[in-house]
Amino acid sequence: MPCMDSSGGLTERAKKMLAAMARPAALSEVAGKTGIPLYRVRSAGREVVDAGLVTEQKDGAYVLAEAGRAAVSRAPGKV
């Protein structure tokens, strides 16, 4: 999973994305806030949803789940 490193921690890309999702945001907004190409944000977006770190709201916005907040808060070098 590109959002996780070999030790199971968050990658820098995932940390940036999760920080951008602290408030509900569409994936295009996350790409704009982070500078990560939209195609990568879309791919990683599926992964963080599947991992339970982010939830997708019915209006297409994504927001951190409690597990995502916890992962960001304990990640070394948090964004």
C-alpha cells in the first residue's frame, strides 16, 4: 500500500493527504492543497478509505475518521 511504509507507518504522501482531509474535502481539493497529482490522490484515497483512516461522505467529500486522526497524531514528523 503506497500510503503505508514497510514498517506499517504512514508515508509522507499519506500524512499530507490526511492533514488536508482534517476538514471535509473533495479529492481535487486535496490534490490542490498538497501538490500531489490528482491521479495519485484518487488511488491513495481508495487505500485510506479501505484502511478505515478516511470516510467518504455522500456529497463526495472525504474526511478523517477517528483512526485517521489517531494515525496522524502519532506519526513521526507529522505535517
